[in-house]
Amino acid sequence: QFLVESVTVTGFGSAIGFVAGIVLAEVGTAGFRYWSGAGIYPVLHFTTAALAIGAAVVVGLAFGTYPARRAASLSPIDAIARE
């Protein structure tokens, strides 16, 4: 359960960050085109998006394993007492 939460949060966070990056790139290049007149257009490939989100999920899985195992081994009473 803890590991699923870690991967889910990482996946959604990376997807939202990726979309925000695309939006900022479009806004930034539109502003640059407006002010300079140069024709710069960002290019996005699906494989790039899939690799970026996949890498973020793998990192979330790797760094979420230790806390998930530790939390799963605690009894609820010990967890409340340590809080």
C-alpha cells in the first residue's frame, strides 16, 4: 500500500510537471517569437515523454521502497507513539 502510494504520487507529479514544462516552453517560445521575430518552435516526441515519466516512476519506486518496508514493519501503536 505504501509503495503503491509512492509510485502513484511520483507518476502524477511527473506527468503534471511534464505538462507544465510543455506549457511554459510554448509560452516562452511564443514570447521569444513575438519580441525577436525568430521562428523557434519546440518539438516534443512521445518517446521523450514516456521515458521522462517512466524514469521518474522508477526513481519513486526505488526511493519509496525503504520507507514503505519500514512503515509496514511497524505496529500501529509504535507508529503513533513515535509520531
